[in-house]
Amino acid sequence: MSGSTYDRGAQNERTALAWTRTALALLVGIVLASRLAAESLGPAAVVFGLVVAPAALLVLLLARRRYRRSHEALQTARALPDGKLPGLVALVTLLLAVLEIAYALG
């Protein structure tokens, strides 16, 4: 056991896997919610799914990029990536919540 607190990739790898699971869960949630809401909200729910689902895919792509940038930053003692990815996840989650509220009220 070394005295170093840095774990040459395991923490970064776990974080990347968590972002991947989050992106996939958002994508599945958007598709299912759009399909369920399509009965009562009609084309608006389909348009919602077509507009917001690519944002969930963008989360997946940005998560992979964030992993690479974090790995490089940890290796070279540079600053870690910014908070754009968590912000995008919050926005997609908020939009999904709006669809669910519209479905519940409709």
C-alpha cells in the first residue's frame, strides 16, 4: 500500500461510469415519459422527446470527454473540468419533470 491518496484512475473511472448510468437513465426516462404522455398530450410529448432525447445523448458524449479531461488533469496537476455537465443534467432533469407535471395535470 502506498502513501498516495491518488488512485491512478479508479475514482475517475467510477465517476465516468456513474455519468454513463445517469445519461442512460435520463434517456430511458425521456423515451418512456414521452411515450406515456403521448396519449394525453399528443404531438407535444413526441416533440418533447425528439428535442430532449438528444440532450441526454449529449450528456453521454460529454461524460466521455469529461473522463478524458479529468484523467489528463489528474496526471498533470491541472484544473479539473468545469460544471457544465452537471448543469446539463440538471436542465434535462428539469425538462423531464415539466413533462411529467404536464402529463399529471392533463
